Amino acid sequence: MRKYRGDEIGNLSLGQLGYLLIDDGTTYDITNSAHVLTPGSKQWVAIKNVTISSDGVGNVGATELEVTCFRGETAAHTIYLAAGDTVYGCFKTIEITDTDENSKLLAYYG
């Protein structure tokens, strides 16, 4: 299991520094100031899939996304994140790579 730094642990109460709604195929990069809504944010500490079906009641498959991280392996990784699930880490870039126009993610600043 990955060990968290003190500043990451302090921000694991999700929402402390805000979040970014990602709902398109744009590559969001935390080092790009246009993607940082909270001054001092250096990474995203969690990504939550908040996708709902187009009719609001049906089942939703997993959302495919591509991420890069600051620590460990820096190559891009493909993740399949089921609706309602959250993945934790120290993310630098996030991009929705599937074609479902209903896909929505919350990327929490940390």
C-alpha cells in the first residue's frame, strides 16, 4: 500500500480544497494553472466516478480514464472506474478516454 505524506493525509477529508468536475475528453493537468481552482493545489488526491445513466435510473458501466502520477510509475495508466467508486493517489493528469457522453468525474484537489 502506498504511504501518504502528511499533506496528503490532511487533505483526505475530500472536499477540503475543492474539486474539479471532469466531463469531457480534455486532458486536465494540475501543472496548468487553468485547471487549478484552488491556490496551492499541487495534485489531485482522489478521483470519484459520479456518472449516471442518461435516463437517471439505468445501470452504468465503468468509465475508462487515463491518469499520470507524480510518484512511482510516471507513465500514463488506463483505469476503469465503476460508477460510485473512488481511486486515491497523487494524480498529475486525468483524461476521460471512453466515448460515453454521460461520463463525469470529480477530481479532488490536495
